[in-house]
Amino acid sequence: MQEKKRIVWIDWAKVILIYLMVVGHAFPCKWENQVIYAFHMPAFFIISGFLYHEYRWYKTLKSFGIPVLVFSLVNFLIWLFHEIVKGRLVFSGLFERIFIPFWCDGNPKVDYIFVFPGCWFILALLLGRFLMGDISVFRFIRNHLKISIIVLLLYLAIEPFLWRNIPNPFIEFKFYRIIPSLPFLLFGYWLKDRIYILDKITNMKLVLMIITFISIALLQGYCDILNYRFGLSYLVFFLNAILGSLTLFSICSKLKSKSFIEVLSCGTLFVLAFNFILIQICKGIPLKLNMDWLSNDQIIYPWIIGLIVLLLSYYPIKILLKYYPIILGK
């Protein structure tokens, strides 16, 4: 069977985006955080929509389920070892502490065990694929692409007014993140036949796009799909995330293929699963070396941590890709 030809700009974009995710989790300064969260997860959904091909729902469930199950087990064993070493292992409510974070926010007073950080993204992506046609009854959403996007945008625009007097009871549930994520998936699918747009972005346009995107991102304030925060409005968030994503895609379209980037691009689920642990290891190194000033730096050090995490992830991803690609969802 002939291997599918890789799309170079997508490999670069995925790696840059997973790098930005790690940087964002390493607590950069406020303005850096605002710029990153203004587009990095929406861009992932756009890429997923761009690459979408219809599969039977159980195959999609398998491709997501196996990596989540394996990586969650590894993270649980790491947690178990850490608790035993610290002498504070408690099995009380273990089932709830492990599985509630997959579905909802839960009780803030409970010490939950996050065996798969970013599970909300996987759940939103899984549901998004189901709604785009992997469950055939929902195929009409993809078949009426523009109408679906408009309806979703209208709902998200008026949603704050619908729940003005009482809290939205669905907010705490992670499956609800499919609502603000689906427009980006659908836009990515729409972009598939219009990728020539990137070729029309000149260097001058690219500079203007960067300036406009950053300005709006800073004006919007902190945005985050997970925490259901969209700054001034979801419509502004959506349009600016599209602008930021197209800017990144345009830059990546000018880059050449690199084997290092291809490997990391195939292992975004690995980085997603283990980035919290790797970040904690990186943050602990300056403390061991009596370099507290470095660990407290919020401007440069998160970007260094991001690079270290990707470097540490490279060989495990390469090995899994060679011998056990199913664990990476391949």
C-alpha cells in the first residue's frame, strides 16, 4: 500500500501549535498567553477539519481510544509511583478522581488525577468527527457546510444572552466544548478546496495580518475554549482565530520538509498526554541548580521549556511510530 504524501505545511503547523500549547501550559506572561490562546487550539481544529475523511464511527473511536487508554495508563502508573514514594497513597474515591476529569470540571475541593491532560480536546475532536459524518445520520451538517457554520455562529453570538439570568448548566461538561469547536472544524473542511488562498497572501499582507491578529488578541483579553471564555464575543474570537490560523498556515507553506518535524507532527497526542509531567520536570531543574530566577521567568523560560519538551518527546514518538503506530492513533 502506497504511503500517503505528507502535506509539509500541515506538519510544520501541527508542531508549532503543539509547541505553543506546551508554552501556554508553562505559564508565560499575560500578553504572550493571550496571543497563544487566541488561535492555537482553533488552528488544531481547522487542520483536523482540513484533513477530515469519513470513516465508520467505530474506527474513529478506536483511533482515539487506544492512545488515550495507553497514555492514561502510563500517566496513572507514574502518579502511583510518585504517591508511593511520597508515602501519601490514598485509594479513596479513586474511580471518581480518575474519570470525572474526562467528563466535567467536578468539585474543586477534590484532588483529581488528570491521567490525560487535554482530554477535552480529544472529546471535542471525536464528537466533531461524528457530527461531520462518521455517524452517517449527522452527515447533513457537513453537506450543508455554510448553513451549519452560520447557525453555530449565530447561536454562540446570542448564547450569553440566553443564559443571562441563570448559569448555563452545560458549561461544566467537556462534551459541550464541541459547540465552540465545531465551526473551526467545518471551516477547515471548507478550506480544503480553497487552499490556494495561502498562495495569494503576499509578504506585505502577511505582516498586516500578524499586526491585526496580535492587536485584536490583546484587545480581546484571555480566551480559552476549555474555560469557555471568548473575550469581547465569540464572533470576534472566531474571526481573529481564523486570521491567526491562516497567518500561521501561510508562514508554514513557505517552509521545507524536515524529518524531525514529520516525526513530531505524528506525535501530537504523545505531547498532549505527557506535557504536564515534562513541564514539571523542566521547572524543577533550575530549583535543583539554585537558579530560582530562571524558573520564575515568565517571558523566556516557558519558550525554553517548550523546546525541551519537544526534544524529550522526539525519540519516544519515533520509536512508537516505527513499532506501535496504533498507540499514536495512526
